[in-house]
Amino acid sequence: MEPLIRLNNVSFSYPDENDTKIQLLENFNLEIEKGSFVSVLGHNGSGKSTIAKLFNGLNLPDSGSVTVNGMDTADESNMLSIRETVGLVFQNPDNQIVATIVEEDVAFGPENLGLPQKEIRKRVDEALKSVDMYDYRMHEPHRLSGGQKQRVAIAGIIAMQPECIVLDEPTAMLDPQGRAEVMDIILKLNRQLNKTVVLITHYMDEAAMADRVVVMDSGKIIADDTAKNVFSQVELLKSAGLDVPQPTELSYRLKKAGIGIDCDVLSVDECVDAITRKLLEE
Amino acid sequence: MLRDVTFGQYFPMDSFIHKLDPRFKILLTFGLIIVAFVSFNFYSLGLVAAFAVLIMILSGVPVKFYLKSIKPILIFVLITAVLNIFYISGETLLVEFWIVKIYLEGIIRAAFVAVRIVLLIIISSALTYTTSPTSLTDAIENLLKPISKLGVDTHSFAMMMTIALRFIPTLIEETDKIMSAQKARGADMETGSLMQKIKAVLPILIPLLVSSFRRARELADAMECRCYHGGEGRTRLKVLHASYRDAIALISSFILLSLVILLNILF
Ligand SMILES: Nc1ncnc2c1ncn2[C@@H]1O[C@H](COP(=O)(O)OP(=O)(O)OP(=O)(O)O)[C@@H](O)[C@H]1O
Ligand SMILES: [Mg+2]
């Protein structure tokens, strides 16, 4: 099956202060399958936001190609259909909200698509309900909490009914409660609304919820597998400047000390179980 | 402290005034301001005041917010009133000492001017309190449509206004934060010469400017992601259309205008 997004031999560079090019991506390949939930991990500056912006043509490759449902992002005439297919949510909700009333902001995308008024109304209401913000539709965004603002930003993307939603560190500026709210919605996007989800994050526990984890280091993919398989490669993750989840770290250290428990534990509960089992064996 | 600015604030509600067509509300506001200016005696001004009170009540916005909107210009009202008291001469001399003479006419004139300014504030607050900034800019875009035929980009102008209004609270909050941060570092913004004060403002202005540029870049990206491509082919969630309410408001404002003119002539 044709993947939803395909980055094929992509090279990408930024000009630095002296206008010399800094090559960030070279012969970069990545495919995002329809309906999947992929998370992308990597420390600061590893190129995560750069690839997110390549996905919908906000960045264009120097060479190679990016296709969305077979449409080339370099072709200007595809631009609107591509952005309608792949929606991007950014880190700072304050800088994504355009209007002064929640429902007017959610309507911004559908308005740009030139939809009839009735259809806009329907989509706005549905989108707000799906992020549990319907009761706040007449509120002013600047009076909402960070988590609520980010949910409004997500609703703004949902209202365009994209097939794929890419979220670039959507929880980075939120408090623990806001993070939990937003993560709930992200899971729901994939599990209930059947959206393809790409979650860029540097929180391991968030990444672990995805079906597939891609780890980046200085513009290269150094791991691309299921969450369990990726997190068991503790040495590799550490070499990429990432911290592994605490339960994984614990079992990794135990193993190093000669006490072997199942190394692919991700959640605290799983870890407790594995250790209890080990203790009972002895 | 910067946070309790009420200027341009909107109170989402469902009142008669809220439901008026914003284009019409803008015209009505201008109309009322003109009527207030052409009221030359207490009868006609009293009528305008009664109309303003009616609008206040119909708007459903608590009166205390209207009072709050008057507060910042209270000093201005007082100064104008006091100047009138001292400068207007008339026939009924009330107080005289040294070179100061206060006439009854002066006091009446002062009261008249004060009432007129307060009315202007109430009328314009009623507009912003009952109209969301988006509908306000929509209405302005719509009213300016004739100019767009001459090649003026009225859509971009309206979009710029919407974004500016959207970011005012965000930037106020940020200024507050930066000021606190600089104060925590020992910055002194209240004392010193003018030069020193200007120097103290720079460490606030520069971070604010830098962050505004970053915000602008991010907002542009976010807008592009949501398929923004100018006003062409864009539809709206809220379409402006006049209703029977606008007719009622139109008729009553015409009656008001005729009565004011009549009272001006009669007395
Ligand atoms: N517009 C730009 N102009 C110049 N250099 C840029 C630009 N955007 C990003 N870079 C550089 O490209 C590199 C990768 O940036 P990118 O934003 O993709 O990283 P990231 O993985 O998203 O990092 P973070 O975790 O900080 O968001 C960084 O070194 C960054 O400084
Ligand atoms: Mg980034």
C-alpha cells in the first residue's frame, strides 16, 4: 500500500549567518503509513521540527521528494490539498490561535477551505466536542489554561478533517495536567477518529504510547521500531543524548549488575511485576 | 497591573444589542456620537443620555463595567470641567475672590461638557463590549468594500486588525512578565531622570520585540498550515445579515436624531 507520507532521498539545508549552507538532512528516507501512530524522538536540534515542516510543504527539500498521498509537495498547485490532508500542531498554542473567540478560531481553517457556512458550523461543533472544549466555544482564548488552548489549536486542525495530524512537541509548554489532557486527545485522534498521528516529543513516556518510535540524531534516523524494541536499546538512546524511561533504566542497570529481568519493561506496573516475578523465582 | 485594562474588551452574551448587525452598530455608534455633539442644550443632551442608558440596559453588560471604562478618563473630564468653570463668564455671579469669578453659567457649562464626554465613552464602550473583535473587523472590512474596488486590500487590513486585537492581551501579559523579570534583576523603572527611565525601558522593549518577531513567524506558519491564502475564496462561519432588530434600532435612532434637532431649535 502507498504510504500516506513518503520522504524519498530528501536533502535539506539551512543557510547560517554567513550564508553558507548547513546540511541538516542528507538522503533522508521515511514513510508514514496510513492510520499509524508514530512518535519521533530526538534531542534539541536533531531535525524533528524540520521534518515535520517537510511533511506539508512548509519546508521544501533541496533535492529528493516529499509526497503526500502521491502528491508532490514541491508542486505549488498541490499545496492546499496537501495542507488539508496533513495538519500541523505546534508547541506554543498562543502563537497558533488567530481569532479572539474559540469557535471563530476553530472555524479559521474551514473558512480558508471555502466551505459553505452550514458545513463550517457542523465541523466547528464536532471538532470542539471531540477535544471536550464545546462548552468553551464562546470564550476568549487568552483566558484559557495552556492545556485548553492547545486543545483548541488541535480542534482547529481537526475541523479541516485531515487524514494525518502532526504534532510538534504539543505538550512542551504545559503543566502536568495540561500534558495529560492533551495526550488523552492525541490517543483518541488515532484510536477513535482513525487519524494518522505523528507525535514529535522529547518525553519518553509519551513516545512509548505510539505503535512505532523513530529516533533521530543530527539529522539521521538511528532507530525505527516498536516502542518496546526501541527502548530496550538503552545504550543507543543514551548515545543520542536521550534519557530512557525510569523503569527501563532500572531493569537495564539490574541486568548490567547480573540480575536479568525482562528488559523491555516500559510502564512502572510492568516493571514492578517483572521484579516481583524475579524475586518469587529466587 | 497592566492586566486590568478593559479597553476593547468583549462580553460574550445574547442581548438585543449583541445581536445587532455589527456593520450597523458601527454606523449607529458614529451616528450617536455626532448626535451627542450637536446637542446644544440639556433637553436634547438629556434625551441622548436616556438613549445611552437604554443601550446600556439592553446590552446586558453590568453597569459597573461601563463605570470602569469611564475611570481612566475621569481626570480628563475633571480638568475640562474645571477649565469651563473658570473661563466661562455669564450674568449670575456666584463667587468672586481676587481675580477668580465663578458664574452659574460656567458651572452649567462644565456639567454639560462632562456629561457629554461621559456619554461618548459609554456609547463607544457599548460597541466594543457587545461586538467581538472579529465581527468588528469583519464589519469594517465589509463597510470598506467600496474602497477595495479601487485596489485597496481591505481583507489584509481587516486580518491585520484581527491579529493585532488577538495579540494585545498576549503581549500585555508578556510585558508584565519581562518587567517582573527585570525588576527581579534589580532594574529600577520608577525613579531617576528621563534619560535613566528611557534606559530602563530598553531591557523591556528589546526582549518584547525579539519575541514578537518569533511569534509572528510561528503564527504565519500556523496560518499557512490551516490553508490561509488571503481573502480569495474564503467563506465565513458568521455571515453578517441585518434583521428586524436592526430596523427597530434604525427607526429609533432616526426618531432620536429628529427629536434632538427639534429640541435644539425649540429651546
Ligand atoms: N529557520 C532556520 N534557520 C536557520 N537554522 C535553523 C532554522 N530552523 C532550524 N534551524 C537549525 O536546524 C537545526 C535543526 O532544527 P529543528 O528545529 O529541526 O530541531 P528539533 O529537533 O526540532 O529541535 P527542538 O527539540 O529544539 O525543537 C537546529 O540546529 C536549528 O538551529
Ligand atoms: Mg522542534
